[in-house]
Amino acid sequence: MSQSEIVSYQPATGEELWRGKIGNVSETVDRARRAWPAWAAQPLANRIELVRRFANEVRKDFDKLAETIARETGKPLWEARTEVESVIAKVEISVTAYAERTGQKKLDSALQGTAAVRHKPHGVMAVLGPYNFPAHLPNGHIVPALIAGNAVIFKPSEKTPATAELLVNCFNRAGISAAIVQLLVGGPQEGQELVAHPGVDGVLFTGSARAGIAINKKLATNPGKIVALEMGGNNPLVVTDTPKISDAATLIVQSAFTSAGQRCTAARRLIVVESMYDAIVDEVKTLTGRIIFGEPFADPAPFMGPVIDNDTADQLVESFLYFLSNGGKAIRHMTRPDDDLPFLSPAIIDTTALADRPDVELFGPLLQVIRVKDLDEGIAEANRTRFGLSASLIGGSPQDYSRFWANVRAGIVNWNRPTNGASSKAPFGGLGLSGNHRPAAFYAADYCAYPVASTEMDQPRASIGVGFRES
């Protein structure tokens, strides 16, 4: 790869998928700034009509987009198709959310005129997307931003530019100007330049805590620039007393190994009370052993594909070996069938004995198991993290769940459901190293426009009754 271009490779084969030139940040921002006022001045109904046309363009390209996602990320085709469905569904959800979260209000008073609340777009928004959901997650920022009247510059992960190009083409074919939704191809340098550019009014980011914190630091002295950070998690799944061992194991496997563990909401830590430990761990071990992992288009269809690249696979293997050499007990070893490709078997390791468990997001199919005495100790263990995105409780009574919900620190708290699979019809986000209190999904409208409070009268009318001498 030269300094002037980005190359995307297929994780499952190592073959080149896409190649393109790195964009010019200043030219891209200038173009967006020139185009934005006319877009913002359009009636809301026009903008909504155009994003609905975008949904139709995605429908036309459904198979092509799903296949590209599968090839570029390595995820199974069935999962890639689910992602495209989410892209389409996001449009109507965003239309509803804009009306509910940023609707206009008026209060009339004969003597005081009219009090009004309306919302204005910020201007030019930079959307920085991740590689694990290269269409759905950035789309969750782009569509609400467009409805609100913003121009968008989309810089995808340098690992998934092919998907991003197809997505932007759908916007442009729908009649949304190529100056209003622009693709900026680039790596970390272009991302940093875009974040810092004075012509960018907002930064909407999904990715690692390390990158999100760097953005936060960079913009710490610029409070005028809206920043929404979604940064992943070290998510706990706590198991207490339940007779439903098989169902519990299924929820655990879904939480830990869907998307090869490459979801920000994936369960990283399985925390099990002593009374359930043997039954749960045996069932999870058995079910995990039945997981098919392979290339995206294989028959029978795999449950999970490879991780995104060889560097990621190397780091995950190193993490497993670190746990093993520091007191961890392997329940299911991590194996790598081909050293040249990033396929990993799902791994489970008991880290109860580790004196100091690293509080990091291990982004892949690696599940730590921690044994605790009871639910209270399980809640304390769940909170032993700087992250706070997703947490689930399996088993227990309604009173147990109430205690769990009240005391666990996370933006998503579930009961007898996986840690992942959040609905786009609800807010999505976390606290601590997981986010900056600007949840996405249904609440994305909140950071795509700002409220303006007004008091208004047709003619000036005023009087002052105290503190003036008579004329």
C-alpha cells in the first residue's frame, strides 16, 4: 500500500478487494461547507423524502452490499444480510426519532407573545465509522444528521472502504448531493485532520476507547464542536440461579461469539455464582465446541467468520497465552488453523485466579469466566471495569434483576437476554470508557441538532414599571 492509497483485503482469503486514493481533507470540508446552507434551508419534508429514496437504493443494491460486507469484514453472509436490513430500517426509525426528540413546540400567551422551541443543524458533521459494522453503524449517524439538515463527511475505517463507497453511492443516487454526503478515504492521519478541522462542526465516532479518548483530548479546548463517542466495552454477563441451563448457555454463546466477538456489546466476562458454575460452564463448553467458524459463503453456513486481520488475531492469541501463563485455566483453547489467515476458534478461559485481570476490550472470540460466591459479589465483579456499555443478568428473580439493574453501571442492562443485539428503537450508548453520555440509535437526533428557544411578537411592545423617575 502506497502513501497515496488505501487497499482493502478480504480477511477470509487475504485477497485484495478494493483500492482507492486517499482523500484531501481540506477540499472535502470546503466542499461540504459551501453546500450545507442550501441543504439546511430545504423543508424537512424534502430531506425526509430523499433519505427514504436512499432506503430504496439500498434495497436495489441489497445483494451487492451484503456480499461486499461479507467479503470485507469476513462475517457470514447471513449476518451481512441482517446488517443491510438494519441500514434500511434505520431510515423510518430516524424519521420517527427526529419528530419525537427534536419536534417544534409553541406556547401562546396574549400579552407575552409566543414561546417557541425549534432545532437547528450544527453544520458539517464528520462521521468516523468502525470496521465491524461498516454500513449499519455509520449509517446510524449519517441518516439522523441528514434529516436534521447537516452535511456529512464519512470517513470509514481504513479496513472497510469498499462497503463505505457503496453506501455513499446509494445516498448520491437517491438525489442527495455528492457534496452533502461525501466519502473521505484515509487512515488515522486523515481522521485526526478531519476531527481537528475548524470547518467541522461535529464529530460522531464509533470505535476503540483509545481512539475516542484521543478525539476527546484533541477537542477539549473546543466546546463548540459537538462530539458523540461510542467506544465499546468490557461487558459482563452475570449468571445466577436458573433451571434453564441450555437456554442460559445459548444466550452466553450468542453474547460472546456472534460476529466472532467483534461487537462492542459482546460479553467479555462471564461471571457465574458458585452454585451454577459446573453446570453452566460444561454446557457452554459443549455448545461452543459445536460452533462452525469459516469463510463467509461456506455451506453449511458458519456461525462466525475470521477476525478482521492477522494483527488482531495475533493480539488475541497473545492475550489468551497471557491469561494462561498468569493463573488462567483453559476451558476451551484458542486455536488458529492457518497462520496466514485470521481465523480463530472461540476460546474460553477461567481467570478467577488472576490477581489483576486486565480491564481492556479484547475484540474477538475470547470469553473470560469468573467464579463468584453470590449475586452481590457478581454485581461487584461486573462493575470492576472502567467501561460501562452493556451488562446482562441470566437467571434470578424479579427482585434479583431489580437489584442488578439498580447497581450495575452500564447504558444497556438486560435480563435473560444477550448483551448484544440492541434495538435501534432505543437509545444506545454507555458511560466511562464506553461513551460520553451521548447515546446513539434512537437518541442520535439529540446530537444532530441543537434546540433554540424563542419568544416572539408581531410588533414590539414593552413597559418598565419600577425604578424610573417620572418624565
